[in-house]
Amino acid sequence: MEIDEELTLKKIQIFLAFMRCGNLSKTATEMQLSNVSVHKALHSLESALRCPLFKNEGRNLIPLKSAYVFEERAQKIVQDIFITVNKTREAAGFAAKVLHLGSLYSLTVKTIPNVISGLKLRRSELDIQLLLSSNQDLVKKLKTTELDAIIVALNETTQDDDFEILPMFCDDIFLAVNKDSKYADFEEIDLSLLKEETFLTLTQGFATHNDSDFIFKKAGFSPKVALQLNDIFTLISMVSSGVGFALLPGRISAVYESSVKLIPLKQQYHLQQEIGLVFLKSKERDPNLLALIAECRMFASHVQK
């Protein structure tokens, strides 16, 4: 079947806008057209399809069953065209104006601000949208291409053949206590001594939650957990108020440093988180990602000095 040359993408977009808005006036405003232009486009679309889409009731156009069928199919067509255009531009090396970056809450203390400020110097026109969440959630969003790249803890969640990984730095896990705690003056701590103490943790899916579980197993006990939280800064605030203890990465030392002490764990409980940039191999030539990779390498080299 030959497709009529009058069946254009613009007319389909006007049709979809009309189906959303329900009348000519609102559609005209959304599409920045006149009412007459919208009406002509809809009538021309019917001619191109060689079937009616609407019936007239006074001055109103009422969608027929055919209009709803066409709407469902047309939405998929328009979406596929946008995806096709974006993929084609990416393949040609023309990056999008927006970079969707994911990261952990704890990395906003130092890492993310430094990386983003450097990236903006490299690509001032780039709009960076930052999503903060758990390791597990960010990895899922990267796989579904909701995110272009993530800076997270490198662990079993990031082990995927589709991923490219750039390690940036390693971070020790410490025992976080209130400055007035009886443990505050310890130079290092034997975690097995804290079996009867109350702990606070992040919820499952966060890298620090998984690392804490591993350390507690090494220490031979399951902690008494008073609270599980989705935000590391709220957790630190609770520790500073004396609600309980927590196992936390050293990068948060600048937060509440006047009221929270980070105590090194004895060697048998020593654990490091490796932090790195993760992105899809299929996007490794994207100019935005190349700039981000360069900035992450620069940050990593400064951390190592």
C-alpha cells in the first residue's frame, strides 16, 4: 500500500495534540497555530488516511473509534522517530544538550561538585541533570538508558558486560559515633565489642548497607538496628544526636565533623569502597561522556596525589 504524501509527521503531531486537548482552541495554543490551521490539518489527515476520524456535533469534533486506534499507533510512531533521530545523532557524534548523571548522596560532599564544575568548564552549554539514589537503583536506570552515566560504588551491581568502568578512588569504612560517646577517644575499634550497641543503617540497595552487612558478618553478630534510612545525611544527623552508631565511608567526614567522630576499624574488619564512573559501552564515543570521562580522570589523579 502506498502512503499518501499528505500524511506528514506535523499533521500527526497536530492530531495527537488535539486528542490530548480535546478542542481546537487549546490545540492551536499548544501548537502555536490558528484554529483554522488546526482544522485544516485534521481534515487533510482524514483525506490522506482515506477514512473519517471525527464526526461533527455543532462546532465540536468528536473522535470516532478510528481516531483512538490511530492515536495509539501514532504515539508509538512519533516516539520511535524521536528515538531514531537521537540514536542517529549519537552515532554521528552529535551529543544531546542534556547529560543525565546519577550518583550517591554521600558523593555530593566533594566528588560530584568538583566533577560537575570541571565538566561545565569543558562544556559550558551542557545542561547536567543529577539524580541521587542508591547504587542498585542507579545501575537499573543506567541499563534502561534513563541515565547516561553514574558515579557509584563499584561492586557486584556494576559487574555487567555492557558497562565500561573508570575507577576513581577508594574509601575506607569507619565506625561513626557521637563525639561524646565512650568510644570517641579510641584510635581504632574492635567491632565485636559493640554487639549490644544500637546501630543505624541505610536501606537495602545502598552500597554502604551491603558493606555494613559484610563487616558485621566478619565481626560475628547481627546488629541491633534502631532505624534504616534512605538518606545518609539524615543518618549522620541521627548519629550526631546520639541515637546510635553507624558504619560509614570516610568521604562524609566533613559533614557534622564537630559532633561525629569516625573511628578506624581494626584490620580484620577493614573494608574499602571503590568509587568509579560507570557508563554503557555503546555510548563511549558520545562527546558529553568523553568530557565527563576526562574530568573523572582528572579528579582521580588529584585524589591519588
